[in-house]
Amino acid sequence: MGEQLKVDEIQKRLLAEVADLHEVPVGAFNIRSNGESIGRVSTANIDITSKEGVSGIDVRIKPGTKNQSVHIPVVMTVSGLTEIVYNDFYIGEDCDVTIVAGCGIDNCGPKDSEHDGIHRFYVGKGAKVKYVEKHYGSGDGKGKRILNPGTEVYMEEDSFMEMEMVQIKGVDDTNRTNTAELAAGAKLVVRERLMTHGEQNAVSIYDVKLNGEGSSADVVSRSVARGNSFQKFDAKIVGNAPCNGHTECDSIIMDNGRILAVPGLAANNVDAELFHEAAIGKIAGDQLIKLMTLGLTEQEAEEQIVNGFLK
Amino acid sequence: MLELKNISFGVEDEDGAKEIIRDISLTIPDNKMIVVTGPNGGGKSTLARIIAGIEKPTSGKIYFNGEDITDKSITERARMGIGFAFQQPVKFKGIRVIDLIRLAKGSELSVSDACEYLSEVGLCAREYIDREVNNSLSGGELKRIEIATILAKASRLSIFDEPEAGIDLWSFQNLIQVFEGMRENINNSSIMIISHQERILNIADEIVVIRGGKLAAQGSRDEILPTLLNTDSAVNGYCFKQQGKAAKAAAAAN
């Protein structure tokens, strides 16, 4: 990738972390580094254009596009950079596509680096989208690594969207807001995996409106809070029609970690069926003991349990 | 070989001090399958947990192959060659059956080798190998996976705490075969099974009876088994047989 895209070793590492990119991606892509696009490819079916007036891109995917992918990773390696980026995705009817986003920040400097990415998805009738978003921070500077992502999802009839949101390491401060509106027969699946450590702070807010008959949402977060970190998971599902909704927050706390789970359900239709589950606790003692009887040290056992939990 | 010398174990609760194990001395020789039996609440499971290092004895010494392991941790004992199958298997979100078997084996293990262990405990390996060791598995399935981890660990001393508990009758048949197989390939190792089941007592080289926290009897199977007739263990075994007959009759009727 180095020759064609002119990225250094740190940028390469960040791209591998957030988008599993080790080479120039197949299909459409836009790679943004330190505030500007350093590589972009559109394809016959997927058109990527810059926005005018604000930072960001429009991604237009033609109806019926199947088994194609778009990669739009962002990396930041300059300390003190702050940016707000608006990316809009127009996914045509009956598409079946994968969108891989993600942001990696390496901050070795004294100033805070911040990337606020706002992603809007307009999912056409019957379309199927898998969206993957990974966050990663590295660098030992005093400056914080801050990510405030936002997603807005508008789903037309019988569309399907699966969102996988992962933030495992190194991001100091995150405030994530996700909203979704679903028409009849649409289905949204969210799988969030989060680990915070040190003095980190992470807030996840979900507001999902099930507006059409037969729409459904399944929002599940698995998280681990260690060190002195704090997490808030605030998931609200509103049933405005005969629909099915489920939210779940399943968390492990370690050291002095703290978690606040605020599940919210609003049923505005007598045929709305909504559920929430939330469980927070430390690693069970018998889990540690079992793995220790297999020859692992307590620390190795803890790692295995946490890794498995967040897999 | 494992030697327990004058092991006692007590706990303090609101009613004051309570002795659970009282001065037990016991040897588990190599190449033997020992079955420990006796009434519920008699201290059998506590004794097994003391051997695995999960509980620390109040007094007494434990020697494993001549080395004093009384102050060794669970991990150290596991690495020295002590394996322990829990009476109630532990569940893990996100850890798959293959992950657990690999951790037990302690080295890289191919999927087909891992499947061998599952087949040995009567599970169709392909269906289970990628499953998470969580609530989606039944008690009997978890129990068999627990036993598979002990097979994979291949310890010098393998301890099973009531392997029959929570297992259905059809799996029990298979379990007996697993233990018979282990007995045949014992190769310088030893096996300790805590059990109430007559059919497990029947395949023991030696039987140890623990009652009220004390060693009540120890000897060869032929010596001890007849004395257990008309006791709780024998009654449990009888009830089990009756249940077995009823289940078979029901299955035949279907």
C-alpha cells in the first residue's frame, strides 16, 4: 500500500487496526488522513464524491448492487488536529453491500486530537447492508484521542442493516449517538463491543424508532470497563407500530471501572413487543478458578475471559 | 502418587467454628482408579477442592509425587499434573468449546484432534466444536465438555467431582465407558472419582468412604463394596436403576 498511497508505518498500522487493510482495498474506497483524502476509487456501481461547503463525502450505491464493499477509513497522526466530517450513504433498492468505516488516532503530542464523524445512511427498499466501524487509539502523548461518532439510519421497507461497532483500545473520550428510523418490515441489528481502560470515558446513546408494521431492532452491547474508566450505555427503543425490539447491555467491570446502563423502552402501540436486559458484574470467581485448574495464571485466565467476552 | 497427611479443614460461620474435614490421611497410588463415596455433606467435594488447591487446609500436608504441595497455588498444581472436573461446570460467554479444549491441552491443537475428545464423551464433535460454552448448552452437554477438558489435559492425577450429577441416563452409559477407557490407559497416572453410583464403584480399584468429615473406610473394591449395601450409596444406585428401567420403558413405548 505504501507506494501507491504514500502512507507511513504508523498510518499503515492504524489502517490495519481499524479496517483490516493491509493492501489497497478491493472495490470502492476513500482513505482520509490528517484532514484530507489521500486515496479514492469509485466503481461502476459505487460513486464517491466530495461534499461542497463541508468536509465529507457522498457515497451513492446503485440499486441492485450485490456483494460489493466500500472502505472509508480515517487515520490521524498529527497532534492537535480537530475535524468534523459528514459522510452520507445512499444505498439503492435491493443492494447487498458491506461498508467498512473506522478511525485510528495516533497522538504522541501534547494537544488533543479529535475526529467527529457523522454518518447518515439512507437504506433503500429491500436493501441489505453490513456496516463495520472500528475505533483505535495509540501514542503516548499527553494529548487525548477523542472520537465522537454519530450515525443516523433511515431504513425503507423490508431493508436490513447490521451494524458492528468496535472500540477496544486507546480512545480517551467517546460520545456516540446513534439514531434509526425503520419503516415496515425493516430490521436493524446492532452489535457493540467496547473496552475502556485508564481514565477513559465512553458514552453510547441509541434511539431507535420502529415506525412501520413488522419492523424490528436488536441492539446488543458487550463491554468491559477497567482501570478508572467510565461507560454509559443509554439505549432506547420506541415502538410506534406492531413491532419487535430488544436491547441488551452485558458488562464486566474490573479494577475501579464504572458502568451506567440506562435501558429505555417506549411502547406507543398495543402490538409493540419490547424487551430489555442489562447485567453488570465482575468476572465470576469460578470462571477464574476453572481456567486456573487448566494451568493458567489468574492474569492469563482474566485475559482469556475478557477476550472471549469481547470476541 | 498423592498423599494426604492429617488433613483438616474448618470454616467459621455465624454458628461458630465448623469442621468439615477431620484429620484425613489418604494415599492415592499410581495406576489406580479410586472412587470416593459416602453420604452427601460428608466432605468429599471439599477434599477434592483441597487437593486441587481451591481450598487451603486448616492443618495437614499434601504431597504429590513426593513433593510438598500444601502451599502451592491452583495454577502450580495444575501445571504439576493435577486435573479437576467440576461438579457444576462453569459457563463462559464468548469462549468456544474448542478454545476450552485447547486451553486444557496447553498447546496448539488441530480441530480434528479436539474433536476426538468430544467424540470420546459422546458428543457429535462437528456440532459442538464452535459452540460457546454458555447457557445455550444443556447441563448434560456442559458436563460432557467438562470431562472432555480433563481428557485433553491428560493429568498425572485426574479428579472428577460427581461426574454423574446432572447427566441423563443415556449419557451415563457412555460415561462409564469413558472411565473404563481411562482406566485401561492409565499409564502411570491415577484417577479419583467422587461418586454415589454403584456402576462407578464397580469399576474402582479401591473405594474410599468419607462420612462426617472422617475417613470411614478404605480398601479394595471387593472388600468395601459389600459393606456399602443398604447404605445411602447403594440406595441411590438402586433408585438410579429403577429410573433407568422406567426411562427405557418410556423410550420403548414411544
